[in-house]
Amino acid sequence: MQNMTRMIFSDRFRKSSGRCAAVLGIASALCLSSCEEKEAPASPAEQPAPAAAPEPAPAPAPAPEVDKLAEAREALFNYAVYTLGQKVTSPDQFPELNTMVKDMLEMLRNYYAELQKGEPSLERARLALQIAATTRDLGAHSKAQGEYENALKEVEGLPEDVKSTPDAQRLLSSCHNGIGLCLLAQNKAADALPKYEAALAVDEALYQAVAPKDGEELPEGDVEPNLSRAATDLLGSYRCLGDCQRAVDDPEEARTTYMKGQELAQRLKRLSSDMSIAYVKLLTSLGNLDNSMGKTQEAMGAWVVAAKICQSLNASSPKLEVKAETKRCFDALLPAIQSVGQKLQAAQEEAQKKAEEEKAAAEKAAAEAAAAEKAAAERLAAEQKAAEEKAAAEAAAQEEANKRVRNRRRR
């Protein structure tokens, strides 16, 4: 903690990322407050004299306030580990962030070691999964794979009545997906494929348990949280499996998988913000695949839909994390849309130019044909006229000859 605090308020860190330092300072304060919620009892000398009529014990804080505080801590921690953790891919540029994430990972490991002294629990499995994900964010995919496999053992070691719950099943899916992601990062797509298939099977079962029945319309208002989570996870699994199928050089199967996700989103019609973001990522992968297969029109169609969802959600959502994620997704889409759009425009202009040239050539050919036909008709007419004049002259000559013959006979 001292290392992290010293790093947070270093001059270099303040200059490179003052806002991040402020957020992490708040996170540190919240972490300390969670440790200090139960105050130590006062020493005998400090204890106040008993009152004549003791006041009733204050009512406990309402549960929602505690939940909000927990959510705030989790949001700040996730921001620090995952959002800032992405910067560790450039440790020379952001050495403080690299150190900070490693310090946080060490704190997670220490807490996990304490939990291992007790019985298997969802909290322990969840923490093992968090350690794996943080290790992966540091770029240590081989080590993270081992951490995910350890988390998988934690989930599989839960009591049966706990392991069958949706929470435990979601952890199971995340473990399989995490192992697949690490294998894929190590260019082991064939080994990753069954892991992604296992995750998809779990997510499909979780979705079917809360999915609306055929023909059932979703109620007006916000999407029900359990449905939102299940559909978000399922969309993510479709995308991950499709990406892996593409990596093993099976583009047609990958496209089939992506299309299943697209059909799911279209069937639901109304999506929560999490579902929308998952759908955007799936459409991005679908567009990337279509573009690699030369289907630029289809690719552009998928990307444009994804970009419009990003713009709409970014403008309408009050959540900062949603705004940040939709902006990130949109920024990733924009270069592809612009590049392929320019190619499509150039191809369209070339096709239009070719069509115009072909039209001009056709018009020229038609004009030449018409001129040739006219000339031929004129020649034919002239020939016919000449033939008629010749025939008339011959007839006149013949008539003259006949006339001379008749005259001689009369004589």
C-alpha cells in the first residue's frame, strides 16, 4: 500500500495522469474506510462515563447505502485494474501503472491465501478468477492460463448446491473463456476451441433459464437484470467462439456463429447498455470477418450498425463507464469504416466511370451502326433508283426498237 501511495502521488505520475491519480487516491481511501468500518474499542481511560439513561443504539445503515458503497469500490477497483491495466502493454511509457497493477495483484494474492484457509466458497472462486484476469491484463498469458485453471478447480470444488447456482455457473463460463483467451493469445487456437465451446454451452443454458418465451414481448422499461446479464454473456461467448473459429481457419463456421449472436440480439429487439456493447463487439468481429472474405458491403453494413449503436448509447447513457466503452468501441470502428468506405467509394466511382465509358461506347457504337444503316439504306435506295432508271431506259429503248420494227413492217 505504501508503494502504491508513493507511486500515486509521485511528480511523474501527477504529470502523466493526474485524473488517474485522483481516482486511485479515492480508491485507496475507500479501501481504507472498508477496513476501518469497525472501530477499535476505546481504552478504559478514554471511555465516557455512563449516562443516566442510555440512548437507544443507532439504527444500522440502510442496506442500499452499503450496496452503493460496495459498488463504488468495485467500480473504482475495476477502473484501476482493467482500464488503467491496459496501459501496461507500454511499460516504458507508463511504468507507474505497471507497478500499480502488480501491487494490486499482490494484494489480491494475499487475500486469496487467507481465504484458502477456509472452506471452498463463491468468494474464493471469484477472487481466484480476478487474480487470473489481472494477471492476463499484465500480458502474462501463460501464467494467467494457470491462474484460470486454478479458478476452474475452485468452481468445480464448490458444493453441488452452490455449483449449480447461476452465480457459480457464470464463474464456470468465465474460467473456460479465460483459458481459451490465454491459449488464443499463445497461438494455440485449436486447444482454445473446446474451451470456448464449453463456455458457450454454459451461457446458453443460463440464457434459456431466463429467456422470454417464443412470441413473448419484453415489458416496457429497463431490461430485466438477469436477462440482461445472461444475454450479454451469451453474446460475448458467440463472439469469442467465432473469433477462435476464425483463428483455426474456419471462416464459414465463424460467420455462422456470429450470425447466431446477431439473430439473438435482433430477436430480443430491446437491449440494455451491457447487451448493446456486447452486440457492438460481435458486429465488429462479424464485419472484420466479412471484410477479410472480400464481402466489403456486408462488412460496412455490420460496422455502420455497430457505430450507430455506439453513438446512440453514448449520448443517452448517464453512466461514465458506458460512455467510455462506447467511445472506445466507436474509435476502434472508425478507421475501418473510413478505410473500407473510401475503397467502396473508389470502387463505386470506378464502376460509375466504367459504366459511363461503356454507355458512351455503346452510344457511339449505336450512332455508328445507325449511320452505317442509313448509309446502307441510302445506297440501296440509290441502287434501286439506278436500277429503276436503267430498267426504264431499257424499256424505252425496247419500245423504240419495237416501234421501228412495226414501222418497217408497214412499209
